[in-house]
Amino acid sequence: MAKTDNKPGARTMFKCVIPMYGLPREITELRQVEVELRDGAGMAEVVAALREKVPPLEGPVIRRGQDRLMEEYKFNINGHFYFDGMDFQLHPGDRIALLVPMTGG
């Protein structure tokens, strides 16, 4: 559910549920993580929220001391992959997952 901060120029805040798969799920033993984000949050804000909420992700999944994912991790938002260095804007109702894209041969 979205809520608005009453400060001038403030953005709407919303809760975002991020499913965990693979190593992030093994490390955290969580199926999903709920974080609170501002409407229009970008990659760095999402990673910072994850790092704050789930500290064990720092190192294996999130680069130490940075708001960036390790190279092999990607966000999937509404069916599209976003790699480190790419940005996006999240809005209430968007679906996001933290994944390691699989490649076949």
C-alpha cells in the first residue's frame, strides 16, 4: 500500500516484496524480503534497501560498501532484466525479483 510523505516535494512511499531465489534464498533462508521504497526508486535505492534489511547479502550478492549488485545478479522488473549499471524507476504495483539469469547451451 502506498503512502505519501507530507513534506514538500516528497515522493509516495510503498512496500515492495522481492522474492529470493538461488543463493540469496540459501544465504537468507527467506522466500521473500519486504522493503519500503520511494516511488521512482532506482537500482541503487533498491540495493541499499536490501543491504539494510538483509545484511548477509553483502559480499556474496551485493558489493561490499556499495549499493551495487555483484556482476552475476540481475533484477527482473515486470518481465525485463536490468543489469548492474542500468537504471530503472520502480512504482507501486511493479513486480521485481532478484535473479541469476540462467543460460543454456
